[in-house]
Amino acid sequence: MEHTDPNGLPDTVAGWRSAADSLLSPPCCTFHRNVEISSRYAWLYTQQPTCFKWAGMAAIASHHARLVLFPFRLDADRSGYVDLPRSLSRRRLLTEDAHRMREVNNAIYADIFWVHLAYLAAADGVEDLRRLLGPHREYAGLLSAFETIDWGRAVLSDEGSTAAARREAADLVWAGNLALLEHEQRVVVQPLFDRLSGTFARLVSMGSTTTFEVRGLRREVRYFTSFSAYSLTAGLGDALRTRTVPSMARFDDRWRWLETSVVPRFRRLDADQDLVDRTLGRVVEEAKRYADRPCLVPT
């Protein structure tokens, strides 16, 4: 039986993982699970928009990943039921690779969402994380990231902080969230990306884009970034130096794009609360639309 603290909250890593998992519906089709995870990230961001930048980026990235998971819905009938065995048998559509992307989506949620939840629930979130994560060396990076975020949050929440201190604190919050993103990409994503087929890795490299679904051509251009376009412009020097074709499946190539192109665009979006609210609102609205649609063939 899982232990809880006097307030009824989990007091172990396993307990918090279970709590995070309980926020999703029972095992369902890949497409619906992705939609649910995306909306949970969006909800998490709204709880602490000043601090939970990773959650906002994760909501948008997970939302875009639904396109990669489309093969899992090829055999949905008009009622919404999905014939998963038939969909998974379509080898020509690289469904094994799509399955790997499903694993990535689930693994990120399982590894990082609960840590945000534990930080949010405790009176002293970072101290509770020190107790929970301290004994686990594999979580050292996550703990350090949250400590950095918490230092920044404390200054930003202090009305007596100077403008200079607040700017430095905002940078600390972003540095901590960037560390969360690096952990996600290096520790969680890369081992699974290493198992992608060469063909799928090339397709992902060509098709990887990030946009924040703003309206108006000038705004779209300002917030749009493509891995392939980046690789031929700002990232060209690295490709020439390493004499390799840039690939989303390779951590160093992917990280350069995320750090120098994707994150700055989200930071720009994050400064406009109305835009970020509308962008994440679309993620939540899609989750609501799919919530009433069945995803498994009844037995």
C-alpha cells in the first residue's frame, strides 16, 4: 500500500508517479492518450505560468506529435472506434516507428509530469523535492533544475525585488526550464530515438516544425521554425564542421535547434499572455472534443 503524508499526499516517488498516471483515463488508444497528455501539460502551465515554462512547451510539442501518431487512427470508423490491430499491421506506414513515438510521448509524461505535481502540491515544493529526489542519483538533474526555478520564483514573488533582480530571476527560471528540456531530450527521448529506423528519422527531420498557432501571416512567420530550414541556415556551420547530415534523431543536432530556435520563440510567445493562453486553449479544446469519442473496439 502506498504511503501518504498527513495531508493525504503521496510521500514517495512511486506514489507521485501513480498520482500523475491517475490523471489520465484507463489505457486507451495512442491518439487519445496523446491528446490527454497534451491537455495535462497545458493545465500544468496554467497553475504556475511564471515558473512552469517547460510544461507550456511540452503541451505544444505533444500536441504537434499527434500528426506522427496519425497511423494509429487510420482504421477509425464513423463512430470513432479504432481497429488498432489493423492499423498496426500497415508496415508500409512505418507503424513501428510511430509506436516508438508513442513510447516517447508516454515516457516524457511518466518521467517529468509528476515532479511538477509534487512541487505544486507541497507548501515548500523544492524542499519536498529534495526529500523525494535526493536519494535517487538519476533525478539529480531534475532536482537541480527545480532548485534553479525555485530561486527565480522566490525573487519574482517578492514585491520588493528590484527590476534588475527580477530580470535576473526570470533568466534563472528559464535556465531551470531549459535544464528540464535537456534532461527530457538526453535522458528520456534519445534512447528511444536511437531505435528509430533511418527512413523515419529522415522523415521526422524533414517534417519537424514548431509553430504556436497564432493568427496572421506576420505573426506566423515570427513564431514558426523548421528543423530542416534551421539546418540549412543557422545550423549549416555545424553540419559542415561535423561533415554529417543533420538529423532530429541525433541529440546534438536536435538540441541546437531546440535551444537556439524553438525555446527563444516560445519565450517570445510567453511574454504575450493573450497569445499563449489562446495557443494552449486550442490544445485543451481538442482534448474536450475527443473526450467523448470512443477509441477502442468494445469487447
